[in-house]
Amino acid sequence: MIQAIIVLVVIGFLMIAAETCIPGMVLGVIGTLCLIIAVILCYSAFGPLMGTMAFAILAVLLIVGFFIWLRIFPHTAIGKKLTLPTQPSKGNSTAAPALLGATGQALTPLRPAGTALIAGERVDVVAESGMIDAGSNVEVVFQEGLRVVVRQTA
């Protein structure tokens, strides 16, 4: 009987861990059922004291395992694919902190949003009013965070 309980606990934990890689909740539900059956078998084979101890031990192991998983999973290959980076990427949407008053050229048509080359950097911008054709000269008139507002200049 003890071997069956141990096998159910191991299978339960492995199924719950596999749920991380194979979504759909099927493996997680099967793993949880295996753990519940293991506790029920422990109650029936060894009495209420051992059954309660087995339940408490499994609960502690699940909680500790969850917190360990939270620390380790984002650093695994699968975790890196499923989670967002903690630092912003160096893409074309990052704006220099002091662009106010800088001039540049619209790289795409601004209808009203688009991309402009300002101070040698590609920046996502929004036209102050109307549309601005690609190749037009622009000036930064407002900046708040990553939102950069430009106006067409002569």
C-alpha cells in the first residue's frame, strides 16, 4: 500500500510540473487527483493521524514547490519564451529623455502615428494635428514618457 501512495505522489507532482509545458489543465487536474487519491489511501490504510500528516506534508510541499518554481521557471528556456523581459528592449520605441525641441524627418507617413528619425534615433511619434507625409521635416513639441508629439516644419 505504501508503494502505491508513493507512486501516486510522484506521478501527481510530475503531472503538475508537466502542466507548465503542456497547457490545457488536463495534466494538472490528473496530478491533483493523484495527490488526493494518495491522501485518501493514506487515511484508509494508516488512520486519521497519518492521513492528516500526509495531507499537511503534501500541502507544504506544494506551497514550497510553487515558490521554488516561481524563482526558477522564468530563467529556463521555456520560461524565457513565455514571460516578458524585465528590462525594456532597445527597439525603435524607446525615446531619448530630452527630445523636446529636437528636429528630424518623418520616416513613415504620420497618420497620425508613425516613425521619425530624430537626433539619429528611430522614434515612434504622433503628429500634433493632421497627417504628415514621409520625408517631411518635423519638430518635437511635446514629450511625456515614450509618447512623442511632433509638428511639421518648413
